[in-house]
Amino acid sequence: MSGPTHIPDSVALPRLLGEVLVGSGRLTGDQIAAALAEQTRQTEPDLIGEILVRQGALTPAELMTALATRFGEERAHYATQPPPATAIRFEGVEKSLDGRKVLDRVDLEIPEGKITAIIGVSGGGKSVSLKHMIGLMAPDRGRVIVGDRELGRLSRKELLRVRERFSMLFQGSALFDSMNVFDNVAFPLREKTRLDPATIARLVRKTLGQVGLSGANDKFPDELSGGMMKRVALARALVTQPEIILLDEPTAGLDPIIENAIHHLICDTYLRTRYTMVIISHAIPHIFNWCHHVLVLHEGKILASGPAVVVMQSPDPVIQQFIHGSLTGPIKIV
Ligand SMILES: Nc1ncnc2c1ncn2[C@@H]1O[C@H](COP(=O)(O)OP(=O)(O)O)[C@@H](O)[C@H]1O
Ligand SMILES: [Mg+2]
């Protein structure tokens, strides 16, 4: 990345969600204490936020706002910290498809336990990169390393084992039209685990509750709105409790309010689980608020990589043109 960028010298440690809520005057210490008491009484504790909403101490919108504030503090803090461990690494990855070089000696690192956004103009190789991460495509040259395993050196069986650590939300949701919502979400558990039907049913209901779709079990995909379909796809990706979750354009085609709701939902999921997340997004500039780290992929190369708050201020004209959607600049409109 070119040019120096200002990072604040000291960003205070991000506060706990409870501290944000009390600090914003939305909640008293007593209300938090009551919610914590209820949480400890439960055998399978609900999230503190869900309990606060159920107790009437907060509206869902107030909870979402507090989450966004909390995450904003974390993003700013991330920019001042030494880089975390690497979950996924590309070394000199090259890939040609139909005689065109789609990835051109790509080096990249996905930080562990953080949210990374991959942005760039359409056709830049974002989806192809995601498919390399999970071993659905193999590079012509170079290495893809997940944790300490180089995918190209693994047997088929070992690769499948690495893949079990992932889940992926494909561009366009890819729900099964002939299955209802419950069966769509249960599918990976039935395929990949030996859990009994009662446990599967409990996990599916719980996950659908977390994405705000408790009553939708029996609906079929053609009865769902675009936002609901994305939520079902998200539930299906979350239900297996993966370590790494890859989301290919989880908000494409949604109106701005639903897009915002999905971003909050992803952020809420992250703060609960601390999964490594990789999100391909066209939601510029909003996505910068919903990730720690950004990679800009342009014409098969990594143009910038770093904390979201740093990349956003990059003086690079391609990045600025992309962020502002300008018609003039180094990116040529065909
Ligand atoms: N399976 C495939 N076979 C041939 N070409 C492909 C295939 N997948 C992607 N491509 C091409 O690779 C380029 C990058 O695609 P993609 O990664 O999907 O872009 P995006 O950044 O929009 O996600 C595009 O030109 C696309 O047409
Ligand atoms: Mg794509």
C-alpha cells in the first residue's frame, strides 16, 4: 500500500458490551445484574443481549446500536495492535481460467479470529480466491495454506478434514428449493455429523432464532424474501459451528435497511463466536465499518491489505476511486 497513514497513538481497549450499554445511558447496572442472574440460571444460557431484550430493558434496535459501537471500538483498536496469527495464507497463487489470468501471483493473509473483507470490482477474482481457500479450486502455481496445512499437499481425505473447519455462504445463497427452511439448515448436520434427530432439531431451532427466523421452519425458499433467504443461508453456515466462515456477498441485492440488518447480524455472530470470517462485499463504504481487516483485489492482484481504518484512508487513486465510486480515475469503465 502506498503512502503513510495516520493511526491514533493510543486507542483505549474496547469496552465490554455491558459497559457500552451502561455508558450510553441505555441501561442501569441493576438491569445488567438481573439479566446476568437469569443467564446463570439457564442450563443452556441465552446471550445476554437476548435476555435484556426479553426482559424489556432494551429494544432490539438499541441492542444493535450498542453492538455497532462496541465493534467500532474494536476496529480502531485492531489498527494499533501487532498483527494476529494467520488463519489462511496465499503464497504466489496464480490461476488462469478460460485462458485468462484471474489470480496473478497473489500473496495474502487472513488474520485469525477477525473479520476480513475482500473488496474490488466485479470479475476481479474475489469468488475464485474464496474457492481456493476452501480447496474447491487449486492454484496453477503457488501455495494455499490453512493453519499449518498446505492444501496442495493433502490427500483427498485430509483435504475433506480441513474443509470441515469451514463453512461457506455462496453468492446467491444456494438454498435447496425443494427443502423447507428447517431442512435446509439441518442439511449440513445430517450430512456431516452423527447427531441424533432431537439434537439436530434443537441446534436448528436455536440457530434460526439467532438469525431472527424462529417462526419460519416450514417455509420453502420461494416463499421467502431476499433478506430472509440470506438469513437462512447464514443459519446454515453457522449451524455446524465452523472455525472459519466464508461469506460471498451476503448482502448483494438487498435494500439498504436489510443490508444493515444483515451486517449487524454478522457482527453479532462474530462477537459471540470469534470465528475467523472472510466477507466478499460490494457494500462500499459501509463494509469498512463491519470488518477489522480489508483486502483490495484488483485485476488479479492484491492492491492493498491492512486494518479497515487504515485502508479507508489510503491515498492510492484506485482505492479512492473504488471507495467513492468515481467514474474518472485509473479504473476504466467499459
Ligand atoms: N469456473 C470458471 N470457469 C471459467 N472462468 C471463471 C470461472 N469462475 C470464474 N471465472 C472467471 O474468473 C474471473 C473472476 O471471477 P470471480 O472470482 O467470480 O470474480 P468476482 O471478483 O466478481 O467474484 C471472471 O472473469 C470470471 O468470468
Ligand atoms: Mg463473486
